[in-house]
Amino acid sequence: FTEATIPSEIGNLSSLKALCMSRNGLRGTVPSELFGLVSLETLYLSWNSLRGSLPLSVELTSLREMDLSNNKLTGTIPGALGSL
């Protein structure tokens, strides 16, 4: 079982439609670059050990589904995500 982080370079995947990384032993913070992927429709990061807060600036205009449950995230949910 390997512990891993989400690299900030994920923000370079501008055509990414789905990111499903639940139950992968991920640690660290969710990189803010992830929240700039305007093509992303599905984001599943549940059941990891991600910590910290989500960025206030979110550009996930195509996002339809998201699950960040069962992590160690803190803070508030950005208002732009409230319409999901």
C-alpha cells in the first residue's frame, strides 16, 4: 500500500473530463490547480486522507458530480460548488 499525493501538474490536463481516485491512500492537500479544470465533469476523491481547505476560487464550470467525503478537509465549501 503506497501513500501518494495529487501533483499540482494535474492542472495541465486541460481536457480531463473525469478524475476518480477514491480509496487510493492519497495524502496531502488538494492542489488548487485541480479547481481550474473547466472541462472536468466528475471528481471523486472520497475515502483518502486529504487535508486542508478547498480554494475559494473555483472554475469547475462543467462539474456535475463530486465526492470529497471521508477525508480530513477543513474550512468552507466554495460558493461556486453550491449549485451541484
